[in-house]
Amino acid sequence: MRKLIKTISVGLMVIVGCTIFTAFNKTIAQTNNQNKMEKKILFVVTSHDQKGNTGEKTGYYLSEVSHPWEVLHSAGYEIDFVSPKGGKAPVDGFNMDDPINKMFWENATYRNKIENTLKPSEINPNDYIAIHYAGGHGTMWDFADNIEIAEIARIIYENNGVVSAVCHGPAGLVNIKLSNGKYLVDGKKVNAFTNEEEVAVKLENVVPFLLESKLKERGAIFEKSGLWQKHVTVDQRLVTGQNPQSAEGVGKVTLAELKKISKVK
């Protein structure tokens, strides 16, 4: 009788143990899946490859993708790429002497992603905790009026996510309206490629609008430094940088903002 009771007791312990172990494994799996989704970031790059009627080629500026990518990817974030048209995005500023550019370009996974960008219609904003607008002069022709990407950014931001942009990337911010009807940049400190920098590269009469002036029209409190100086501004989960020199800084400040969000959760 004692042997029978002992056998039954051991059996029950095994069953209970297995049940707890299975439940624990399911919890861990769900947590891992949730963390993976929470750590996803969307990079926006231009589909436009011409500087007006100049005959000069343009596109997204490579270091404005690679430097924020290096910071965020190294921190464990998965990054997807979207462009107004989808498919292969035109690249500018192709400098392989920059070790971060080289690292990005030789990463098979991310090289494939940026040469096969997603279309806005393929994006579920709820999958992302942040969105980053990379610069390059091409953005001046196809970012501002893209309603689909603006809506994606609005949802990410209103889901307590981070919106970042560098150099000409803030062209994507000028027409983003929040649910309250106000422009995203209205009343916020913002930075971008300055009017002086546009004049310095002799494209002030080529671009469709001057980015600094347009952001001010939308109510932004525009901050800036001298030509080609590093400058990053952050205000209420909106991170902006002035030029290619500011790209790494934008990545670092975006990461800091994401850490703040994680602590709140």
C-alpha cells in the first residue's frame, strides 16, 4: 500500500512539474516574441533619383542610413525599410572609405532589405516602435506629399513611439498631422538641413521648397548650428539632425528615447 501511494505521489509530482515547465516555456516564448516585435524599427528612404532638371543623380544618403542603423542594430533592434514606391532604393553618398557604410553595405541581410524596400501598403504600423526618415536630396521630391507614410508615422508616434529624421529626411515630417489636427512639428523643437546649407550646395533654386522655411511654416521651433556642424534636437519623442555629420547622433538620441519608453513600460 505504501509503495502504491509513493508511486502515485511521484507520478503526480512529475505531472505537475511537466505542466509548470510547459507553462513556463510558453510564457518565455510569448515574451520573446513580444520583445522581438517591440524592438522593430522602420527606416524610410527615398525612391527619387534626380535633382530636379540638373541631370544630377541623387537618392538616399548612405551614411544617414548606415550610422543610425549601426547604433540601433547593435542595440538589438530589427530594422525594416520602406520607400514611397518600394523596390530598389537609389543610393547617394556612396563612400566605402567610411567603415560604417562598408559594414552596412556588406551585411547581406540589410543589403537585401534596402535593395528590396517594402511599399507603404505592406507596412503594419503597429509592428514598429520607431520610424526613421533618412535624408538625401531625393526626399525633397517624394517624402512631403506621401500620405501613406505620413499616416504610418502618425500611428507609430501616437502609439508612444519615436519619430526621427536627419538632414533632408525631415521633409517627411512637414505634412504629418496628428489626430488632434495639429502638425507633428507644431510647437516642437526641430532641426534639419538649413537654408544656409542648401545655398552652400547651390541647390536652393532646385529643390521644391526650402526645408527649414517649410518646417517653420508648420509651427516648428527651428534650431540650427553652423554649416556642416553636428546638431541633434529632441522634443517629445521627435528626434531630428541637421546634416550627414549628425546621423550617428540621431541614432544615439533615438536609442536613448527608446530606453525611456522601455522603462515606462
